Amino acid sequence: MQAISPTQPVSAATSGSGTQDAATSAFGLSFESLLKIILTQLTYQDPLKPVDNFEFVSQLAQFSQIQLGQTTNDKLGTLVSAQGTAQAASLLGRTVDIPSGSTVISGKVTAITFANGDPQLTITTGDQQTISGLSLANVSQIRQGN
């Protein structure tokens, strides 16, 4: 990775994702670190060769896009998590089928737990066995009642 001196212009590559992770992996720095670079650049720039106004505004716009993308990504993550929670809660008391190898496990959803924000189902089968830690993504069929 090329070192950036305080007098070199900082240019940001734009990407479609816009998340902080993308910014960190693309630049190897956090958003706050990138802003510090711009401030350092302004502080130590050569007064005889100042940064072009268009270039500076362009850099600020790119950093603004990164921050906006990060905020959007965070809010979408929250929305997806809430949707998964609501979907899992709607399964309480319902009978679900979950493929397991060449067979299908059927049971009534009796509890829902959350591991790292992901819903995990607990079902009670027809022969009164309780199976926990089943992923919502593995449900192949949902039926009302027994």
C-alpha cells in the first residue's frame, strides 16, 4: 500500500457498496482516519501550490457518499433483523417442516431464541421430542395447527 504524504492529494475510489467495511478494506482506514488525512492535507499543504478547489470538493463528496452508504447499510441491517424477528414470531404455535438429510422433521414451534440476531426455532415433534437451534432459513413448509 502506498503511503500518503500530507502534501499529496487524497483520492477515494468509489464503489457500489459504500459501507464502512468497504471503505476500510479499500483504503485500509476508517472513515474518521480518512477525514484526518484531509485535515492534515489542508494543514500542511504548500501555500504556493494549494489543493485545487474542485479536487478538494470532490474528495469531500466522496467521503460524504461513504458515510451515507454506511448509514444506509446500518439501517437496512436493522430492518432485515426486525423482519426476521417478526417472521419468526409469526411461526409460534404453527407446524413447520425442516429437511434433514433424506427425511423431513415436522413439529410445532414452541419457542424462538436469537443467536447473534438470527432467529433459532425450537420445535416439538409428534413423538414429543424437542429440537432446538433450528434456523428459520431451513424451514421448507409452514402449516396452521397440527
